[in-house]
Amino acid sequence: MKTLYLLRHAKSSWKFEDLSDHDRPLAKRGRTDAPLIGQELSERKVNLDLMVSSSAVRALSTATLVAKELDYDPEKIGVQEELYRIDASSLLHFAQGMPDEYEQVMLVGHNPTFTELVNMLVPDKSIANLPTAGVVGISFDCNHWGQISSDNAKLLFMDIPKNYR
């Protein structure tokens, strides 16, 4: 059994107009929501084997704050530039390439890609939008990441910070 968690970055700041999109930091709400969703994941007993984040500042900051709540060493967060502007099909291919030694993997990134991938994998549980700091857990009835697909996917949960504020 493989489990994939898709975590959208927390709310980012538009305060610094001179920064590129890639370099935008978290807003105050984002710095509050990321640990909050991390605490909820901890209560769900999420035990990550691997966390991989987009290289964007807001995504990596979100990953770091969530990792701390899950007792996952932030130094072990993998950073992948390609997750910054990846499309849903390519993101699925990326997940399918995970080493089989990992059972529970979290990817931290961006919309619309994450919403599109959730809808691709579990179309009967379609969502309109994965909000900032929203996380979706999907389990797959298979032993190899290369086998994950909508045919063996099951939506475990969708958590959003708004439910816990």
C-alpha cells in the first residue's frame, strides 16, 4: 500500500512587489496555517517516509513548518525545481517514479496542478479547489509507486486550515 499526501503551499504574501513569484514568502496567515495543518496531520498519525517540495519559497516554508509538526527533519526535505511549474500529468509521473522503499510520501506544491491531480486520481470525489495549506491524503492499493493510478486510488481525507481556525 502506498500513500500520497498532496499539500498546497500556505497563503503567500504579495507585499513585496519587487520579488518574483518564485521568491514570494508566506503571509502571516500562511505562517499560522502551515503549523496548524501539520498538527492535524500529526493527530491523524501521518508518518512520512519522504517529503518533497517545490523550490518556491512559499512551498519550502510550508513544508518546513509542517515537517516540524510531524517530527520530520526539515533538513531531509527534498527540493525539486520541477515541482514549481509542473502540470498534473507530469506530477503523476513524478509520483510514479518514487523509490518503492517509501510508503508514505508528501509532495508540497501549487495549484492548479494539485487540484487537477486530485481530480485525476479520484474523479468520483472531485474538488473545485484545494485551498492554500490544504492537504489531501490518497492511498493506493499497490506495492509499487509505478502502479499508482485512478484504478487503485482511494481518497483518505482532505483537510483545510479553515476547519480548525
